[in-house]
Amino acid sequence: MATKRDAILNGIGRAAELHAELGLKAKLGTGDRAINVLGALKFFNIATLFRPLEGLLGAYVPTPRSAGVLITTLRDHHVQRFTAAHELGHHVLEHRTVSLDTKVGFVARGEKEGYDYQEQEADAFAAEFLLPKWLLAAHARRQGWTREHLKRADVVYQLSLRIGASFSSTCWALAGADFLSRSEASALADLPPKASKQRALNDVTPESWRPDVWLLSERDRGAQLLGSPEDYLVFDLEEHDAGGYEWDVEPMPSAGLSIRKDERREASGNPSAFGANVRRHVVAQGQRLAVQRLTLEERRPWETATQALNTFEVDLALLGKEPVGLPRRERMLAA
């Protein structure tokens, strides 16, 4: 008789096979973005539709030729992504019955409740597909985070933003990957992300604590930020002030970012006087949907015709949750 352990191992194994089939480890091994789960649904020609589902996170409907998926618009983009991965799991695991999913993610959260074999299998698939150990390790390497760093709530929160998952799911994924013990993951998962947001913003007070807060440094150069339109971006970049160089932040407003604070700090974090290499600290908040590349240049203001000393680029994908209808990318292609 198949057991819960069998379901989990089958789900994890099939997710790993799909990573290889799609070449995701080679594409994402630098830790610069999250896994594109809607792209994976598109790869399998699975019709995907977003609807305001009451009491339902998602649904999987197999058909003779392929399948259809429904995902709620009443939850944030992290829940939408995990639900999409769960429904993808039903498909690649060849589940042939309709699945109406009122709850997903119980495997990732470590819950002990009773189970349905197919739901457990799809949930294990989703957790492994979106948060595999190799992707967690890739982001940690890029940021210079060690195992000790990953025991800190603020670090795990920043990791969760970069892999496009909820804070609690990231805690349990780190435990599953043996970066944390289960007791450490449980203790971290109980902490409210608001505290990490407060420390990241320091003395900037938002109107609401709902938006996420990204801490960005040189290690994020070339990364994709998969977030929401109202998210806060905190830039902390080395600036060669002694040589007259400064970061030009003028492109931020045209990229939909409103600057809330702009100052220079010593490496210790204290405000700095002119005349030494410092850290440029800029707090900006998104004001609208943004899908574009933001490019900042460090240069002498009076030498605009010369090559910049440094550049910093990030791809903004500040779209938030998917609204009612087809996935945004499909609507954009059809326009």
C-alpha cells in the first residue's frame, strides 16, 4: 500500500526530473531570479485562468488532450505561485481526476494533518519545484550567506523575496534542505516578517506594512525582482565620493519608483561627511506596475559624456498578484 512517504518522494523526484527537463539548474544557477512556474504551465500547454475563487485556492481539470488550471485572485502572488506549482504537479504526476484545492502548502509548512495521496504528492512536487536545495544554495552563494546567516529572520526574509515564496515556506524549505533544523525552522516561521521589514527600512515609516522591503547591494546586479508594485527597494551601493563620483538616481522616477530617502553613509551605517568612499543609501517605493530594466550609473556629474565608473542594473517585475483573466504574459502577447 502506498504511504505518505511514497507520495512525498514521488512528488520530489518528479520535480527534480522536470528541473532537468527544462534545464532550470543551468539557467538559474547564478541565483539571479525565481523559477517561472507560469512558464512551466505554458510549456505543457495547460490552459491557465485566474478567477476570484471563494473558498478555493485552485483547481486542476484534466482533459483528453491536456488540462486546465484555475487559480484564485484573492490571495497574494506567493500563494498564487505555490498554487500554480501544485496544479502543475497534478499534471506532471498524471493525476486523472479533477482536484479542487482549498489548501496547499501543508508539506512545506510541516503540518501533520491527514492526507490524500494525490494532494500530498502534488504538494511535495510544488515545494520541491519552487524551492529546491540547489536554488536556495545558488541565492545564498550570490549573497554571501553562510549557514549561520540563514538562521537569521532578516536573511531568510530577503531569501524568500528572491525565490518568490512566502517567508514560512522558505523556512521549511531550508529545513528540508538541511540548512536549518526543524526546530530552527519552526522558531523562525513563527516570527512576523513585519519586524524584518522594520529593520530594513530603519527610520522610514510606510503607510502600510503590507508591501515587501528589498535590501539591494552590488550582489544583486543583474537580478530580477519579482514583487509587487508598492514594494520598497532599499539600495545600498558603494560610492567613490572621494573621487567626485556619485550614483545618478534620476532614472528611478521614470521606472515608477518614488524616492523616500537618499543619503550617504559610512560602512558602519552612520551618516558620512564628504571626502571618502561611502555607501549610497536610497530608499524608494514603487508607485505603479513596473516591468523594465532599471539602470543606475556612478559617474562624475560634470563628465556626462564619459563612460560611467560603475553601473547597477536590475530587472523590475513589480506586478504583484495576477488579476482576473489569462496570465499577464499571454494577454500581452495577444495585444
